[in-house]
Amino acid sequence: MKKIDWYILKNYLVTFLFTLLILIPIAVAIDVSEKIDKFLYHDNLGFAQVVEEYYTNFIIYYANTFMPLAVFIAVILFTSKLANNTEIIAITTAKISFTRFLYPYFIGATLITALALYMNHFVVPSSSKIRKKFENKFINKKKYGDKFINNFSLQLSDSTYIYIKNFNIETNRGYNFSSEVYDGIQLKYKLTSDNIVWKEEDSTFTLSTYKIRKIYKDRDSIFSGNKLDTTFSFTPKDLVYKSALSQEMPSDELLDFINISKKRGVKNLNAYMVEFHKRTSLPIATYILTLIAVSLAYRKRRGGTGINLAIGVGIMFMYVFFLKISEVLGSVAGVNSLFYVWFPNIVFGFLAVYLYYNARK
């Protein structure tokens, strides 16, 4: 790498960090102003606990979320400064092409993309789990009905199905449970119970007032009892299908969950698929946004940095708008979630290519 490459790369990364360090305190200040009364409401909640369990993980989440925005703004600011100081004119006079000029930018984008991919797939989900737990305990007011799951059925394997009339996810206790095993369309085994309790310490279920029916060709066999300790290939977590849970799973765990749920016959997992694909599409957007920003700010404009920044913010607003719309559409049952998650990158990728060829002329 030449001195000019190191100069551009250093300023790229420094401006990026500076922009990120401006955005994060603003987000923290806004959040504190909204939640300070809820923190003070709990007498047993100390300052250290709020910082350690909530705001540390809050910063991790939003720093990762703001990375594409920080990259975009940083590139526009730094490149506009180069253009206004006629440094780009000196670079082009030295017969350095626009494509070659992009070289250090894409090295910086690669470093940030690699960091964002690691954060998205492994660090942020674990961090979000701690933050969500804190929010549920001290901030969010749960509705009475949120802790109950009613009339839930699940396919555990090709031949095994379960049904629960009612289950309390806080006490891990359910009522009117049944498990059925089929051979084709013929029922071969049925287990029913008035009560079912999950014991997390040994990963077993305790059934109360149970009845077991085994069906043979010429007769049925029925057993009953008051208490039965047994295991099933599901846990209470599998009964809760909410997209928010996907944010708390590392990608390997999330992918396993999706595959197992598909085998169990869960019909719509697109909310989980959107979260999984988004963890890759957002970091890759760093390359696209970097190319757009450089192409916009490469030439000196009347109005200087301000006009470049205004155009850039407008483009960024459109990107975020497309991103949110695609997430909603991608969560709809029966659609290709992969296409919808990557759709903003495809659209703005074409825009980046157009601006690149326009700037190169």
C-alpha cells in the first residue's frame, strides 16, 4: 500500500469511529430520558446493575445497528473534505484512477464488514438476551395473557404429535396435555394427562393423572396412574414462536431451531428466517453504502460538504425505509424471505454501480 492508501484508510476508520461515538451517546441520552422513571421506580435496582446489564448491552446492540449509517456518513464527510481541499484533484493529476482510488475504502469496508458479521452472528444475540431479560424484569409491563399459551399443537417427528390446551411459560405448568404416535394414518399410541410440569434442573416433564393407550390389531391396552416422570423432544421454549426470540439466539442455534421447527411442521418461520438472513445482508451493505458515498462526494460541488451530506442522508433514509418494508414483507407466510431481505441491497447495489460509472467518467 502507498502512503495515500494509508492516509485514506486511516481517516476512513477514524472518521467512522468518531461518527459512531457521536451517534451512540445520543441514543443513550434519549433512552435514559425515556426510562429514568422506570429505573427509579425499583428500589432494589442500583446504578451499577443498570449500566452492567442494560446499557452495556444497549451500546453493543445499537453500535452494531448504527454501523452502516456511521460508515455512510463518515465516508461522505471525509471524501467531501478531500474534494474541498483539492486533494482529489492532486490524486487524479497523478493519474490515479477512480477505481484505484477506491482501493483503501474497500479495505476499510472489509474490516468493518468482518467485525459486523462476527457481532451480528455471535456477540449481539448473547448480549440481547441479557438486555431483554433486564427489560422484561424492570421496564416492560407484561400483559396478563402474554404468559399463557393456549391450544398449542406441535409435530415432534414424522409420526409424533403433541397438544396442550393451556401452558403457563412463567410457572412451566400446563393443562390437558396429549401425545399421539401414528403409523401412517393409524393411531398406535396415545398419552393424555390432566397436568404437565417442566423440571428444568433435570430436563424432564412430570405428568399428573395420566392415561396411556396402546392400540394393537385386535385389542387396546390402557394404563393409568397418578404421576409419571418422562422426557419429550421439546422444551417450553419451543412453545413460544415469537420473532423477538430469534434476536437472542446465536446464528448456529437459530439455524438449528429453524431446521428442527420445519421438521415439526411449524408452518411460518419466516420471521426467524428474516432475522437470520439480515445478520449477513446488513454488514454486506457496508460495501454498497461505501461505494455510493464515495461516488457522491468524489467531485467538488457547489455547497461543499453540506449538499453531499444532505443527498447522502436522503439516500440513507430511503435505504432504511426499503429495509423495514422488506423485513415486514419477508415475514409473511409463503414468501421467499431471502429475496426480500436482500432486496434493498440489490436495489441500492444498482444505484451504487450507476453512481460509480458516472463518477469514473
